[in-house]
Amino acid sequence: MNQRAQAERSKQWMFEALHKILQKKPFQDISITEIAEKAGVSRLTFYRHFDDKRHLLHAYTDQSNDAFVTKILRLDEKDPCFILKNSFDHFEKNLDYIRLMFQNSLFYELYERNIQSVFDTFFPNLTTYAQKKFAIGGSYSVVREWLYAGNKITKEDALSTVMEYVVGREKAKEYIERSLMRDHSAGRDIRHFSYSEAVNFQHNW
């Protein structure tokens, strides 16, 4: 195995080690030694790749996000509704990890870090710093209610609320009707729902 492949494998071991330890103890109580021992690497190897455990956490999350953005960039469909739908699917797929982040008060910093790249790449209409910060903070609040606050709102409620803010009510309606009511390009079924159902939550938000 060449050095590059070994380095990537070591990093993956450390990612997995951190995830496993987080299931048993708070992030603030985890030591570099614990992570290295769990991963089967030395502390020297850890510091060869990461400055500290937060750097490791960011790299772990960035890896997942980069794979998601790369996947989206390869698809023909680029309308905002489709991008947001896939973003929410991505959150749902990584729900266990996200809940761990919530429990450790880490999700906002990771959400802000990664949703920023999605907004920058796919939503050029958010041109000012204030618009982006508002979109990040507002969408975070909705996602939190959906994923962590006892299922207070449904995925469709959360998605339509964020979509309506980011692209506007009329475009959101058009995108829902055109995009969410058909199979996406990967061939996976999307549950059909009416626009009135999708935005019902918005009127009470």
C-alpha cells in the first residue's frame, strides 16, 4: 500500500473511531489518546493529519459534504428545489450522526460550515452576507425542529419552508409541482404531496 493510500486509510480509521466514542461520551471529554487508540494509530499519526479533535470533526463532516456536493454537480438537474430535496435526503441519511452532533452542541457550527458551500454553489440569488447568514440561521432552525425536536414538523414541512424563503413562494410552488412530484434522476420514488399540504406549516411558523 502506498503512502497516500495508507494516509487516507488512517484518517478513515480516526473518523470511525471518533464516531464510535461519541456514542458513549461527550465530545468535550474525548482525548486525542482515546481517538488514536481506538483507531489503532499513534498520537504522532493523529497530529500528522489533524491539529486537534475539532479539526478531525470538521474533516469528517467535510468529507461527507464534499461527496454530496460532487454527486449533485454530476447530475443534470440543477433547479433549487431538487438541490434542497437532496440536501434534506442527505441529512436524513446521516440522522444518527446529526443527533450526536446535536447532543454535543456541535451541529450548528457544522451545519453552517457545510450548508454555506451548498448555498454558494447552487444559490447565486443569495448575494449578500446578510442574506446568506439569515438563510443559514433560518434553515438551521427548521432543520432542528424536523430532526431533533420530537418530530414537531415533517420533512415536507421543513423542506417547503426553507425552499419558500430561498427561492420565493411562486418559484417554490413551481419547483414542487415540477420536481417533487416525479421520480428524480436517480430513479428513487418521491412521495407525492400537494402544494397546500407542503406549505401548510408555513402559515403557522
